[in-house]
Amino acid sequence: MDTQNDTWVTPRIAKELLGVKQTATLTKLAVKGFIKRTKANSKIIYYSKNSILSYLSGMGA
């Protein structure tokens, strides 16, 4: 996965892309390694759009 050309999105956008409502679901997917995330600081987290799209395409979505 090309992280250099990746787009990092907010949790709100990540949830919209994945079709989920809970931030906890994003956390679970990231902990399990299905999607990538990065912390800008202790409170702000961004999610990799490329990893989300890869996850969705792997699901057959």
C-alpha cells in the first residue's frame, strides 16, 4: 500500500465510507489491522482512505 500518496480522513468520513455509526468499530478494525490509522496528537486520529477502500474491496463491497 502506498502510504506516501495516501489520503488521511477524519473518523466521520471513515465511518461514512465504511457505513458504520460507532467510532469503536473504527478502532476495532484498526486494532485488528484491517485499516490503518495515525494519531496527529492524543485526541486527533486520522484513518487511511486507501486502507478503507482496500478493506471494502476485499469484502466484496
